[in-house]
Amino acid sequence: MGIGDSFGEAFAKATLAAGEILPKGGLAFISVKKSDRPYVVEVARQLTALGFEIVATRGTARILRDSGVSTAVVNKVTEGRPDVTDLIKNDPPTLIVNTTEGRQAILDSAVIRRLALRHKVCYTTTLAGGEAFCIAMRHGNSNRVRSLQEIHRGSQA
């Protein structure tokens, strides 16, 4: 559970409570389903502004590059080596945004999720989650602790 004066503070606290440490830049791997492609550019721009380099699968990379976001390309699991699993094993990204649809993509994402867990990489399966990570990272880690009574008093003011 994370409680804060803002969504960013609350999400940062919830992420920490779940055992994740918010990344501070690094490499972000992004691969989204076709229906999410019109919306992925904003998340990628926010990640770039936060100091991330972007690597994406071909379809996602094309959308990002066409919108002016500098993006490297990595193969999908089924597209030959080196692929995203090699990336996670050898040079792990600090954040993964991976939305899927379709049987093969869902199978591939299971492999990616297992590797992300093994290598302690922050991972989200929705663009809303990617946006939430961006908001929390902009807020930064918060170690401010308040009792439920204090929070309740503040909500009645």
C-alpha cells in the first residue's frame, strides 16, 4: 500500500512496498500491441526525459522513430538471435513496458516476465503502468511516513 499527497508519491511508496526500486534512468525496453501504438509515444518521451535510452521491437520502434524518439531495435523472442531475452540476460534494462495480445505474444511475454523477475527489472504490462512509473520516478522516492490517523485528520480539513 502506498499513501501520499499525490499519485506519484503514493505509487512510488507502493512500488517500494512491493519490493521494487524505482529506476533512475538506464535502458527501457518497450514493446506494445498494435492497439497501443498510437499511445506509446508519450510514455517513451517521458522516459527519455527521465534519462532513459529506449530499445523496442520493430513495430514499436518504427512508431517511436517516426515521432522523433531515438530508439534502438531488438528482435522479438521468435525473430532470431540476439533477441529481447538475450538483452535481459546480458544487459538488463531497468524498466520494461510490454503489452500483448494474441497467443504467441502472450507466450513470449511470459518468458520476458520470468527473466525480468529473475534480473529484478521493473516491469509493467500496460501503458497506464508505464505512465504511472514515469509519474512516480518524477516524484522520486519518498520516505515520509504518516499514520492513518494523521491522514484521516488531513482529509477532514
